[in-house]
Amino acid sequence: MAYRLAEARRAMEALGANPDDTAQAIRAIAAMSGSSPERCFRRFRQSQQGERILREKRELYDVLADLACLGAMPEGSLGRAIWDFYTVEQISAQGLKGASEDAVGEGGFFAGDDDRARFARRLRELHDVFHVLTGYGRDVRGEIACLSFTFAQTKNTGIGYLALRVLRGAGWSSEMGQLIRQAFWRGRRAEWLIDRDWEALLPVPLDRLRRDLGVGPPPAYQPVRSAGAPPLPN
């Protein structure tokens, strides 16, 4: 697939004007992804766990969209931390799904009952899982750090394009630049997380997962809240 640089640039300009416009981020990523999603899909399908997830037609969305289920998970678990994240930030798996459909259309690569579409949806849902697993918040710096971590895991050139654009604009040695680079290396050092059985891991203690998967503890950084983000509780 060809890269669509002009489309990506327009999406990045719109995202710069409104950092909360998730659809624009997805458009920029999609425009510059090329064949990298296919390579990630093949690696996923060739792994034993990935093949089983596809064979069982898993939808991680179904679990993450069930707030009652997440909220009932043990205190300190990954699932409960995702519930906390959704509650504090006033977001949801449904919101990310809606933004992706706005970006690529309801008939885009997230739609369908084939393995590739199911894998694309699973990657989309992993964005929120990675936010909580890494400890990067929904703030402007946390979002790009989460994407940088994801780029190291997926090698998706669209995600890399977005992260590099922000890195160049912020400056290599700026606080933002350091956070982006740190997130990338965290993603490189961690186990490959894409084919993990996240449905089974949601009740597991978050601290244990960070240790066992090589993610490490959340870094300390100064969050930058966008104008549209809800105020955090004191």
C-alpha cells in the first residue's frame, strides 16, 4: 500500500489544532502505515497464541466495553485499573471505536468478519490497555508516549510517522522528546505484547504484569492536559 503523505499532513495539522480529535490521529496513522500492518498481522497469526485468538474469533472490545465487568475485577488488577482510567478520563472503548469509524468509515479495515479486520480491531483496543500498562496518561504527552511505545511493539510506520513528527516539533532533548524516546525503548525492551491473552490477563495484578512482561514501572513525568480533557480529581 502506498503512503499518502498529503493526507497525513492534513490530519496532523487538524490534530495540532485539536489534540482531542482522535479520528485525525487515526487518519494520519492509516495514511502512512503502508504494508506494516500486514507484517504485524502475519507475525501475530504465526504465533501459537495469535492463531488461537483468531480461531476463537475473539473480540477484546466486548470485554473492555463492559464497564461492570471491569469494575468488578480485583483491586490492583489490570482490568480494574482500566476501569479507573475510563472513569477518571470519561472515555470508553465505545468512544475509540466511534473515532476509528469516523476516521476510516464503517466499511474500513476495522469492519468485517475476516482475520485481518479482527486483528485490526484488537490492535485498536490495545491502545487503552497499553495506556494503563505503561502508566502513560491521556494527557498530550502521555498520548504520544503511548504511541511511541506501540510503535516499538508493532513497527507500524504510520504510528512512527506521528511520533517522529511530534518529536521533531518538540525537540530531541525537550521533556516531551525525552519521554517519547524513553517510551520507544520501553517498548523495545518489553516482551512482544501483541499476541498476549489479554482477556485472561485482565484480572492479574498490574504491578506483576509490568514486571513479568518487561514493561517496568510507570515513569514520572509532568502531564500536559488538553483544553478538552476533563479535570482530574484532587
